[in-house]
Amino acid sequence: MEEKNTPACPHCGGAMDVAKETAAAGDMAGIPDCCRHKTKERSEKEYKDLVNRLSRIEGQVRGIRKMLDSNAYCTDIIVQVSAVNAALNSFNKVLLTNHIKTCVTEDIRQGKEDTVDDLLKVLQKLMK
């Protein structure tokens, strides 16, 4: 049996299987399926929670910049960077939990088994 050598997408690393659909100009015909970015409708509560978390993280990063500008001691800056990393990890956990409970669950119900592979790829990236 001969293996197909499919090129990897430079964006996501997935196989470059070009979409079969042909349509009018302006849509996504010819773009690899792996790069067709999906959208997600979030509840207002979920959206506000995520935006608030990001706003706090932005404030923490600006604080680190001010510490650097004012020649703060290295370890003090390192502690603040560690806090930002923890906040970003927490943001990721909330987002990933919501993703699994909504998008992944719905896709599995619809028989889209490749969703699990996509989730595993995301988890591998998170664990680097």
C-alpha cells in the first residue's frame, strides 16, 4: 500500500487537504480545512469573565513594564512574571473547560471524531 505524502499546513501543522467545495468569490474555497477558523458564540457571562481575566493580566504585564522602567530588583520582577504565567494558565483552564463542555461535546454528538484529535493537539501544545 502506497502512502500519500500530504504537505503540512504552515499555520496549524495539519494535513493540507484542500476543501472540495467550490463557491462564489469571497468565500473560503481552496483554503485548507485545518485553517478554516471556527467561531464560537459565548454567553455574556462567559465573555465578561474571560475579558475581565485578560484585563487583569494586561494590568499585571503593564506593572512588570513599570517595574523594569524603574529598575526594580530582578527577583521582584521574576515573581510578578510568575504571577502572570499563573494567571494565563488559569485563563487557559477556564477556556479549555468551556471548550470541552460545549464545542467538543457537541461535535462528538454529531459524529465529528476528528474533534478529539484536534483537542489532543491543543493539549500537547499546552503541555510543552
